[in-house]
Amino acid sequence: MASGSKHVVDEGTLNVTSTFQKSGNHAIVDHVADADEEVLVALGYKQEFKRDLSLLSTFSVSFSVLGLLPSIASTLSYNLAYSGPAGSVWGWVAAGCLIQFVALAMAEICSSMPTAGGLYYASAVLAPEGWGPLCSWVTGWSNFMGQVTGPCSVNYALSSMILAAAEIANSNYTAQTYHVYLLLLALLAVEGCLTMNSTKFLGRLNIFGTVANVVALVIFVIWLPAGSINSPKVSPNSYVWSGIINGTEWPDGFAFMMGFLSVIWTMSGYDAPFHLSEECSNANIASPRAIVLTAQLGLYLGWAIILVIAYTVQNITDVVDGQYGQPMGSLCVQVLGQKAGLAMFALNIIAQFFVGQGCTIASSRVVYAYSRDGALPGSRWLKRVNHVTHTPVNAVWFVLALGALLGLLMFASPVAIGAVFSIGAIAQYVAFTLPIALKLFVVGDKFRPGPWHLGRFSKPVAAVACAYVVVMVPVLCFPAVQGADLNTLNTNYTCLIYSGVMSLALLWYAIDARKWFKGPKINVEHLIHGHVLEGQGSDLETSQQYMHMEKKE
């Protein structure tokens, strides 16, 4: 514990890599601060949230965001359709193992910089001299895109699932696009009302959500093969383990890699503990552990789900292009029959709700963190923390409003709204990898590892992580067809939408934002050139201001 008198916080002794590091300045506290608050102050930020999350509750949020069973259900039309059962099985192993390198490298950075800004803050600190604002701007906007597409894509899938269940139960009902959209709006509203509550409430809610996800997963893995109405109940090993059933117009190897989208999108929620680190106790150890635990369990439990699907699916075409428009619903009915299949599908729907809830929590914290540093339009309003719940309520509703607007893409075409899944995957992994690459190629030994680190494996792990993402990002932008079969309804709009938004963000930076955006804004009292300044702007900005004052004197 720190004493109650004003004293300097030396980030060098706290195992953090801070924005103060480049200037040699230090934060100051004038009250009793625990270890977590001192680490956050050393990074340049005040403690504004209550630290009511533990390792378990932080993990619960990230595992809820992963939502393995419903997330795989939402993307079955990619892996199963592109490369068949064998491609799905081996694709999960290949992509899942490579994703572990990204998660491990991220966890190491999180331990050194446990702040809600996460990847964006890390890019600013790890960038070459003079490039911090631009690197943090690119990382922040890419991460922002990935996060805000989450509530839309998850709840779009959930809306489709609920209406598909209605079609299974009532053969006379046919879901219309506007039904899906109206239900999407209702789900976003419910999740908003829940997410605006206190951190303690959200922690408990997500523990319940994690239990619901695990229960649904276990029932699925046991019930589908045991309760199959088909004869034989499962497919032969040769069908499951060998041979790519290519559902694209590309070579088998490329089709196999295109199927990685399901794995990448499903396994993109393990960064949530990074963004929740300011609400977690013992954050520089608990948060990286939660990241790795989420990624590891995602690999093993997700593969179990994929194996069950591969062994029990009878007709891939009927599942992927079935009458209900939901592959998982079609699969459950095909394997278990109408009543039992509907019951299993209902469990999947319940689990999917908690995925959307977790996505809303994580994305709102990202919006809050970037707004705190003035990186988003309306930052003054978005960065406000509600004085009753101590949560960023304005950021919550902003994220959900964007989700509602993105949902309008469903009126364009199924491919257009489907691009939200690819955009989320690409945007997230670009943001994940940029600070990892900066740590690997730029800062070298100047990076200060936190209490959770990879030791001598740090650089090899980072290298594999970067190489994997560099290879996969272009692959995710390809459509399944080519040549004369390619048209406006089946093209892949991911590259156009992602590059369009990022181009606008870079144009804004070049024209205007570079003049005022200097990276993470320090909001704690700090020491600059031996003089005490109140928290104002970035460390670079305040250093320049003080040097200018010295020259005038």
C-alpha cells in the first residue's frame, strides 16, 4: 500500500511499459492506492471503475463472448460449406493452434499494460518515435470496427435462429427480413438494459452465461450422436478425417483456408479481459491468464463440437442451404428429428443470447477507452461514466445504435450482412497483431514484461502470430465463386467495407486528426521536467507544452 502523502509512481519498478517511458516523466498520487491502482496510474490513467471482477468473472465475460456452440452454429455455412467435414475438423486444429500464438503474445502485452485501451494504448507506446499517434489511431479504429460489428453479427444470427425455431415449430410461418430486423432491435434493447448495470451485476450475469454455454455444449456433444434418428448414427471415420469436400470454385487448399473464417470469428473474443482490466483485481496477472484460458478452452471444446457435427451430419447441402436458413437448426432437425432437434436448437439460442451480452460489454469498454483519449466523434459524451452504476452507459447505447444501423445491411442481401462476420474477424486480428508486430520488430528489449510473460519464447511466439495473420487476412476477403458465376449477390464485400472505413479514418487523420490527436491522454497528476502538472492531454503533448513555456521564460 502507498502512503497517504503525495509521492511519485515509478513505472519502472511496477513492471509496466508506459507512455511515460519515452519522456522520462512519472505519475503522482496523493492518496492511499492499492497495487492495481498504482499500476493504472503508472500507465497514465485514473481509477474510475470499481474493481469488482475476479479472474473467474473476467474469464466468464470472455468465454461468453466466445460462446463456442452458438458461434460455431452462426458460421457453419463457412467451414462446412467450404471444405466439408474433414476440412472443418482439420481446419479447427490448424487455425485454432495458430490462434494460440496470437493469444499468448496478446496476454504478455496485457500483463505489461493492463488498461481498457488495451491494444490501442500498446501501439502508441511501442511505436517508433513520432509514429505513436498514427499507430494507435490505426489500431484503435480497426479494433473499434471489430468490436462494434460484434453485437450486430451475433444478434443478427440470434434473430435468425429464433425465427428459424418458429419455422420449425410452425410449418405455416415464413420469416421475413423485416421480422429479423425488428427482433434484432428488440434484442439490442434488452442487452443494453442489462449492460448498463454495475460491474458486480455484469460479473454475476456472465458467470451464469458461462454456465449456460457449457451446459448447452455438453448436452450437444452427448445428445447429437446418442440421439441420432439416422442409421447408422454416425458417419465412418474415412468421411470425417480424410478428403476435402470443396464447396468453392477455388483449389482444395485454398478452400480449406477459407473455412478458417469460422474458427477465426469464433475465437476472436479472448481480448475481452484486456478491455476489462481496469475493472479486474490483480489485473496484470488475472487478465492475461483469462486471455490464455479462454483461447485454450476455445481450442479444445470447439474441436469437440466440430467433431460431433462432422460425425453426425448426413446431408451437407440440406444443412447449409436448408429451408430454415439456419444451418444449426437444419442440422439438429436432420439428426434428432423435429421435436428433439427444436429442443436442442433452443438451448443453442439461450447460449447465443449471452454471447451477444458479452460482446456488448466488451465493445462498450473499447468505445469508452478510445473516447477517453478523444479518438472518436462525440468523445466528450461517450467517455462519461455513470455515477450510479460506475459503468460507461453512454458508450453502451452508442455501440448498440451502431449495431442497429449495421443491421440494415440485411435488406441489401444475405451476402452483405454476412460480410459483417468477415469484417469483425479481419478488423479484430489486424488490431490484435499490430502491437505484437511493433513489440517484435521495433521496441525489442525496451519492452518491460509484466509479471505474466513468455520469457525466451516471446519473440518466436510473436513471429508466428504475425505471420499467421498476414497470410489469413487476404484469404478472408475472397468470395466462394469466381469468373462468370461471380455477381453482386455472391461477391465478398469484406475488403470493400473494411478498407473503405479504414481509408476514411486515415483521411480524417491526415486532414485534421493529426493536428490534435497525440495518442493516449494522461488524466492523472504527473511530473514533467521536475514540475507537477494536472492530467491533461498526452504525455508527449504536455511535455511539448511545458518545454514551450520554459523557452518563453
